[in-house]
Amino acid sequence: MCLAIPMRITAIDGFNARCEAKGVFRDVSLFMMQDEPPAIGDFVMVHVGYAIQKMTEAEARSTWELLDQVLEETPN
């Protein structure tokens, strides 16, 4: 199963961004977002190290809530 995670951009350096989600930071490529360049503070969907699309903060929060529900119901 493939999964993209919503993250907020905290810094940008060329085609690379530092992103954060729930206290976890990752370096992410913006290469696939050249048609709609994101800015610091934007939320993006991140899949295998690449930002693949912008999203609103409400969409990101809704996705995090759904992911939390799945994790709560998944046996260890």
C-alpha cells in the first residue's frame, strides 16, 4: 500500500524543503512541484520523499485525524 503524508514546509532551499508533521521533520524534494511552487508555511502531501501536491491546512488536519484512527485500530 502506498501512502502520502501531509506535512508543513518550514524551510526551502532550491528544490529541497524541510517539512514537519506532528513533531517529525523530514527533508523533502520539491522537484515534482515546479508547476505550482510551494512557500514556507504551505501544506503538501509527501510520498517517498517528494512533495506531490499542495493542500489546505484543513485537509492536512483531516488526513492526520483519519491516519490516527487507523493507527488506533491496528493491532500491534
